[in-house]
Amino acid sequence: MSKTQTILKTERRRSREIFARAERVLVGGVNSPVRAFRSVGGEPLVIDRAGGQFLYDADGNELLDYVCSWGAILLGHSNPAIADAIADQARRGTSFGVTTELELELATLITQAIPFLEKIRFVSSGTEATMSAVRLARGVTKRDFIVKFEGCYHGHADSFLSQAGSGLATLGIAECPGVPQALAGLTLNVPYNDPEAVEKVFATHKGKIAAVIVEPIAANMGVVLPESGFLKGLREITQRDGALLIVDEVITGFRLRNGSAQELLGIEGDLTTLGKIIGGGVPVAAYGGRAEWMNHVAPLGPVYQAGTLAGNPLAMRAGIAALGQLTKPGLYEEMTRLAERLVRGLRAESERAEIAAQINAIGSLATVFFTTGPVRNYADAKRSDTERYARFFREMLARGVFFAPSQFEAAFLSAAHTSENIDRTLAAAHEALQVMAAAEPAV
């Protein structure tokens, strides 16, 4: 047993004490369900600080981080430029409730990087962005139905919590109490990567569907790539029927390139949602599109949406500092190179241990699925061995490597990760998978 493994298993007294107190005043001791580690077992982490590619828990244990605040931390934790910008803005004021030039500056950076976004509106979370985009689509089309894909997660608004993957799948929740059946009935679920199913839904509800909302690269059932023709098929179907195409890039926006994944995939949605990276680790999101649609949003139009902290100056300064660094030559190429080496190594280690695993990956995000067949939709993802993933998670964490505490999430690299970090991760994976292979029959 390594020293790191011993520390993480036996010397987390302060973390345990903090979490025990948290359980008395916070629901489940957490403010987002996956943080409770219910699907992977073991003790939830309590983080004290972070720097670069590392987290440090309340007991001082160092963890190599592949969660990266669920993708929001592209440049590494405590990035100096972002930290300095936040500190400077805090001295100037943290919230004004009226417009600042900072909002214009961040909006300009975004629209320059994604030229088909003519106008945007800032909000405070990805959920706000997606629910506002759906409201706008319903408002401009005068239709009620929306189409989403099984396993795609677009936040926790009522319209999205049917077969939503990610957090619901992690907790084993099939339906969410509190969502009115009348509203749930307006959400039509179809399998990801199945354009024929979309055609059938549109044929059944011709002229009644306001929008299709889709992750261009699914990352909330684990990473699932769009198959050839799938996204372009959605574009054609929605245009033919007069529905809008909403592309949810809360995760993929600025993750694979300095801009939109849509440009890589050869499509252009009517509305796009963004979050995570555009805030540099501070709560911010946005939705946007062509002016002909966005001009329907109040105060220019009748579709109402507002927020006291929308365009918050701390978030704007953090986002400006983050996006200002994304033009660095070779930034994305180096992250992709390291991620590809990690994926190759994990595949090799799973084969060596004779443990069946599929690894879906693109750019700097990936998911290890413990299953024998390819994963191209939510049904495939749900066939994964979640108990085996939980064991893998715990074995890696014991060796100081923090992957997502759920089979149905993505792993993220940041620009702070190094080749040496990949070596360390693969060495840990070798040990972890060998331990797992010794404890259970090969598949």
C-alpha cells in the first residue's frame, strides 16, 4: 500500500468532522447531489483549496483533479490572471444591479469567437440559460412541445428532468417528484444519435414543436459523440418544420477550441447556451443567437427573463480574464495531446487487467465506461457496470487521483495538467485495475 493510499484512507479526520456538521444544516451535507458520493461509496471530499491541477482537502491531502469543477476550470485552479481580476473587482464593487462596460467586453469576446451569436444575454447558471432559451423558443414559435434526448442533461428546470442522465442517473432517480405531469408531457424524449426517431416525433406532432435542444457532444450520460449526419439531420428537420434548434454548449463551449463546438461539427443552431468556462470558475452563463430571435427577449420583446446578479461584475471580470488567455498558441493542441495519451494508456491498462471498458473521448474530455459494447446513447451507457466504476473511482482516489464520482459524467483535463501527471495517473490506473482484476472475475 502506497503512502498516498494510507493517508487518504486513514487520515481524513477533519474532513469527516466538517461533513458531519454539514449534514446537520445542508441537505445531505452538500449543495449538489453528486458531491455526496452516494453512487461510488466512500467518504465525500471536503476541499480546502486548489492550485493548478491539484485539489487539497481539509486534511491537506493532495488530489490530482480530473473533475475541474465539472469542466469550468480550463486553465487550472487559482489561475493568476483570473484571481487578480476577481480581487481587483471585489475592491471596486461586487454587485451593482445596473449595466457595466464589463458586460459589453465579455459579450464582445464571446461573439468574436462565435460569430453566429449576434446577441447574447448573461445569466448566472447553465440551468437559467437553457430554461430561458426554451422559453424564448416557445415564445417566438407560439408552440409548446420541446424535444430532448435521453441522457442529455440541460439543468434542473422542470422541462428537462425527464430521462435526464447525469445527476438523476447517478442517484438512480427515474422521475422527479414536483414536476407537473402536464409540463412533463410537453417534453418529448428520443434516443441520442437516432435521427429517425426525431423524424417520427415531428411527424406525430407536426407544427407543434417549438424546439429541439441537444448537447452537440453529450457529456452528461458520460461522453457520447454524435454520429455522422446526426446533428445536420436535426438542423434539417427543425428548419423544415419551423422549430428552433437549441445547442447546449454549457460544457463544450470553449472546451475544444476558442469558440463553439458547432463550428467543428458543421452545424449552426438558432440558439446557443454557454456556461462554465466563460466564467473562469465564477457563476455565469449565457444564451444567444441571431438578433431576429434575441430581439424577442425583454426589454425589446415580450419574452420575459431577468436576474439581479445577471452580468455580475465579479463574473464578468473572471470571464474576461479567462477568455483573454484562450488565444495562446498551442493551448488546445497540448491539452488534446495529453488527453489522447491518457486515453490510450487507460485502454491499454484495462486490456492488460482483462477488464472490459469502453473509453469515449474527444479533445480534453473523456469517460471510462465499464461495459463490453460501444456507447452511442443513454441505453448503452446504462448498461455500464456502475459497481465496477465505483470500485475504480475509490481505488484511484486512494492513490490521489480524483475522477468524477459518477459513471455518468466526464473527466476533464485542464491546461495546467502535465505529461508527468499523465504518467502518475496511468501508474495509479495500473495498480487500481490490477487490484480490481484480482478481486473479481474478468469479463
